[in-house]
Amino acid sequence: MGSIRLDLVGKIHPEPIDQFDRLPDSILLFIFNKIGDVKALGRCCTVSKRFHSLVPQVDSIIVRVDCVISDDDPSASITSVDKSRHPVSSFFRLFLGIFKPLQSLTQLMTPSSRRLPSIFQDFDCDNERNSVTHHSPTQVLKNFNEIKILRIELPSGELGIDEGVLLKWKANFGSTLDNCVILGASSVMTNPNRVGDCTASCDVSNSNRGHGVENDNGSIPDSFYTNGGLKLRVVWTISSLIAASARHYLLQPIIAEHKTLECLSLMDSDGQGVLSMNKDQLEELRVKPLSASSASKRTLVPALDMRLWYSPHLELPNGMVLKGATLVAIKPIEQSKKEAVGLDVNWVASAFEEPFGTAAKMLVKRRTYCLEMNSF
């Protein structure tokens, strides 16, 4: 009689079924890859033994760096993300001869406020003792063994530019710099007279030409060379290249450890700079080690061939106005010599997302200026 009662209870109140247990591993991995964020994946590990065993197989990872700790002072606490105090905001000291290498970027640190499973113990935080353990992305990623796509995001750009100034760069590396595109403007504003129709746009454009704002033949005005405009663009260019080469140098351990990597990018939340490496470029670095700069912890920048386009006033279709708009396309001289005569501007114009992609496409239609830069 008792056994019959138990059977009836079991039929009326069946044991709950975990629906996730009914999903195949391939579906769970698809979900984890959509999550991507390394901290969120760490929390997923705490859910079950099955999740804990599957997370290390994720092949698409995002590492968001919460803070950067300078190694100038071993006892220094976490630095603020405030750009005015950013440890690498001193890029513009380069021209004064007191440039400091990007030491702070050699320790990209990420804290956590909760205890995570063993796979992510690099994030441990003991609140009772008010101590936090910090580790680099290299250490955080060591337990992932099938990464194909990796994106690392810094809390802010390295270049401490003035408010209102536009500076964006995108660089591609193999064992050394493959190419780099830099877009800058001394100020960015919105045209108050633009009402969304062609008439207003044409009126403003004609008015600008009448006041000498826009030079029809695309030539750089003489004042550009005398008022510090050229010097500022050179600072932008060198600073962007140093930032890119420092990021590239710091990626070596990750690239060496994760042989499955096919796409790697290191960017910042400000959208200032993006370093990218595809499958062929990653393999090139594994086969041909990079040449490091003797002065600082960064990859040596080779001798460069540069193309520069400039417009004192560039109005975009959406009403955005770039004052002193400058576009610089950079390739190693040796690479330029091997390529066909003439510059393929397609890779330049497609380097940035809108509306800045449109700005690049407009600038490359103007007069081109050629420059060269020695290795540094």
C-alpha cells in the first residue's frame, strides 16, 4: 500500500526537469559565444559542472579592462579612468623630449567584486580584507583553449587630447606594422543652418568658399605651415603610431599561447584607436618574431611612406563640420615599393565607421601630399 502511494505522489508531483540538460553542448556553446564577456562567462561557470566544463571551449571572447595600473609605483592603487589623470596621457611630451614609454599598458588589470570559480580565480576579490587581486588578460585567458576571436577593450584611449578635438586611428599588424589610417580634426561642430535639405547645404558651402574656408583645388593653405597646424598633425601621427605599436607589443604572450586565434583586436571604449590582426597576420607574428624598440616596450615602427589629405572646413552630409580635417594613410616603405604604382584608397576610405567613413571618402578626393618618416 505504501509503495502505491509513493507512485501516485510521483505521478502527481514529478521531479522537475532542468530544460538546459536537454540542450546539446553545441547549443550551449553557441549561447556562451554570444555572451562573450569574460566576466559573465566566469559567472556561468558557477551554475553547474556542465557549464564549468563547457565555458573553456568558448571561441569568441571579449575582455573589458576596468582599470589600468601604472607600474611606476608598485604600491600604487587602481588609477581612475579620468582621462586627465590617465597614466599614458603624456604622449604629447614626445616633442619636448621627455616621452615616457607606455609602462601602464604593460599591466592591463581587471578587478572583480565577487568570487568566481576556479577557472577565473585571477579575478578573486576578498572584500573582508579589502584586498583585490589584479591580473592581466594574458593570465585571465590562460584557461581558454579554443579562442578564435578575441576582443580586448581598454577603459579609454591613450592619447590625452583636448576636449572637442577629433583623433581616431586604425592599424593592422603582422610581425610589424602593415598599415595605419589616422583621422583628425582640430574641432568638431554641427552646422546650425543645416535644415536637412540640399538648398541649405549648398548655401552654406557657397558661403564658406566666399570667405576662403574651402580651397577648391584642395591645396593646404600657407598658414597651415606657420600656425602650428603641421606640427600638430605630426604629433598626432607619431603618437598614434606609438600607441598602436605599444598595444601590438603587449599582445605577444596572448598570440603565442593561443594558437587557434584567427581574429584579434585591441580597442578602447572611447573609440580612439583600434589595432587589428587577422589569421594570416597572427601566423606571421608566430613565425617571424617582432622587432622591439630599444627605448621602450613597443614594436619597432619601420620606415614609413605616408599620404596626407587636408581640408580646413569639411562638412559631412549629416551636418557635422570638421575644422582642420586631416587624413593620413601609412604603410611601410618596403611594402609600398612592392605594390603597384598609385595608392589604392579603398582601404583608407573604409577604415572608419560612419559618419567618419564618409569624411575619409571625401578627403581622399582632395589633393594628396606625400611624406616619409624614418623608423623609430
